Amino acid sequence: MDNIGSQLFDAATLMLTGMSVVFIFLTILVYLVRLMSRLVPEEVPEPISTPFQSKPVQSSAAVSPKVVAAISAAVHQYRTSAAK
């Protein structure tokens, strides 16, 4: 039977070897990814071409005064009929 000190030394050696291998692998991986990000150009999406429109589109923020008047009249009529 081996003594416990020898087994602990073997376990620590195995642990340090494994951690070192993982650390070296991850370090190499990080540097390779950085190198590839510099070498490979970034993909730029092509601009979407819009078809030519002959008449300008009215902005949704600009509401016609006629529409505002119609809505105001409808609200006023609703309020006066609901109050009776």
C-alpha cells in the first residue's frame, strides 16, 4: 500500500497538469479567434433598394384637419347623447 502523501502528490500533479492543458488550450483559442476576426472581413448587408414612388406618402404624424374635425364632432355628439 502506498502512503497517503504519495497519493496526494500524484493527485495534485494530475490536477495541475489538467488545469495547465485547459488553460493553454483556451489561451490559444482566444488568440486564434482574435486573429481570425482581423483577417476575415466583416459581412456588411447590402442596402435594400426601395421602389420609386410617384406620389409622396403622407406622414402618419400629420393628420388632416378634416379628420380632426370629424373625430371632434363625433366625440361631441357621443358625449351629448350619453349625458341625456
